[in-house]
Amino acid sequence: MHSRASNNRLSAAGFRSRIWALLFSMFATMASFYVAGRLWQDAENRVYLIKELDRRTGQGQSAISVDDTLKIIACREQHKKLSALEMDLAKARQEGFVSKNLPENGAAQTKKKILAVIGIITKFGRKNNRDAIRKAWMPTGAALKNLEDEKGIIVRFVIGRSANRGDSLDRDIDSENSQTNDFIILNDHTEAPEEQPKKIKLFFVHAVEHWDAEFYAKVNDDVYVNIDALGAMLATHLDKPRVYIGCMKSGEVFSEQSQKWYEPDWWKFGDGKKYFRHASGEMLVISQALAKFILINRSILRTYAHDDISVGSWFIGLDAKHVDERKFCCSSWSSGAICAGV
């Protein structure tokens, strides 16, 4: 009897133990579902927030890897170095250190350096002036080539084309050049009085592209030049990398259209209406570095009403040496003068 009661108590205790285990298992299961649900909800919230951030910032990705970040930094550094090299190259060009005529593959440059290229600015209907220059100081034929070979000086007449391309004016120049072979014909330039400053710019561009010279000179076709005196004078300036030589002057800026030397941009020269110091247009010389500066920047160098003002304006902001050479004052011939107007 006692033994049966004892067995009943043990059975009741085991049943209660199984009940508690079942309840604990149910509670643990429910807790697991609860935690999993919260984690899932948090994950969904994070995905939503990331997508919303991408939508508002316009980015398709919320993060990049460390490798991608390093690549971006490296590209930026390379871009900075490239920009610096481009700036150095532009500076070198302006200084005159880059030349199309450098020998390739380290070959020695055997040809003698040209001292100067002289461009005689001429126009249609001025053949008499050109013939007078040929007789007075500009060699012709084989002597013109000897001047280049022996003294390193090239002389050419400079002219553009007629507004009516191929007309008698153009044909006359072509015929004259076929006999003398002493012209630079600017096929992209149309002859007109108001286009004279642009013509001077195109001459310098053409001369630099075709001849590697120490100096480039512009002369009017009513000026006589002493070639020997010019060569000797230029030799004294070979140590100056950026030199602008001429009979330096200034003068009044004319603001009335009725005036002969009217300047449409007169207001740019200040209330005093005075031009800055510049070389007179009868004759002027610039060094190679300045000529290359014109070549490189020709598309953005503006011109004024007069060619001498235009040339002077191009060098205002440069570290150029202005040489006031009184021997370039061509108003009258005097002892030791290099040029004379006629």
C-alpha cells in the first residue's frame, strides 16, 4: 500500500517536470521567433534607409571598397602631376625652350643657326617700292641665298591675298614671285588696311613655323635697312632671352572717328588717352622666345587699330626687355643709323 502511494507521487512529479519542460520549450521558441522577427524588421529598415539615402543623394552605391578608394586617390595624384607637367610645358614654350626644329634621335644640328628673319610688309600696287628695295639693300637671286648662308639673315616681302581670290592682283604677285622667289604669301590673310595688325601677327607665326632664328624683324616697304649694321647690333642682344627692340615711343590716343589715327578701343587706354610705350612700326625686332609666344597664343592675342600698338600690347604683361634703340628711328638717315624712311 505504501509502495503504491510512493509510485503515484513519483509519477506526478515526472508529469509536472515534463509540463515545465514543454512550457519552457514553447517560451524559448516564441522568444526565438520574436528576436528573429525584430532582426528581420531591423534589416528591412536598414535596407530601406540605404535605398532612400541613395535616392536622395543620386548615388547608385552606398559604399566603395578600400581598394577602389586607393585607386581613386592614385588617379587624383596622377591627374595633379599631369596638370603640373602641362603647366611646365606651357611655361617652357613661352620661354622659347620647345622648338619644332629640334633634331630627332639626338642627331647633331649641323646647319648654322639663323640670326634673323626680316619680313618687309608690302601691299598690292607697290611693286616700285619693292624694286627700289631690291636695288638698294635686299639681294636678289643667288645673292639672297648667300646672305642666308654667310650672314644668317633671311629677307622676304610679306603680303596676303586679294578679297577676290585669284584676280589680277593675286596673279601679279604670283608672277612677280615666280621671277624673284622672295615673297612670303599669307594665303589665309586678306589684304585690307584695317587688317594690317593681323597681318603682322600672321607673319611672325609663319616665320617661326618655317625658320629657327634668333630674331624676327618687321620692316615697312618704304624703309631702307643697313643689313651689316643690323646684324652687328642684334649680335649684342643674343644674351637676352626675351627682347623687344625698336624706336620706343608713346602718343595720343585719338577717340574721334573723323581723326586719321582713330582708335575704336580708345577707352581702354585710360582718361589720359595716352598709348603705352611701344616700338615704332617702321622697324622692330623681337627675339625667338617672344615670337614663339605669339605663335602659341595667336588665337587669343587681340589686335588694335594700329600694328605697332598691337605688337606692343602683346608684351605688356611679359617679362620682356624693352630696348629703346635710337638707330631704329627711321625718320631720317644719320651716321650709324640702321634704317631710314624714304
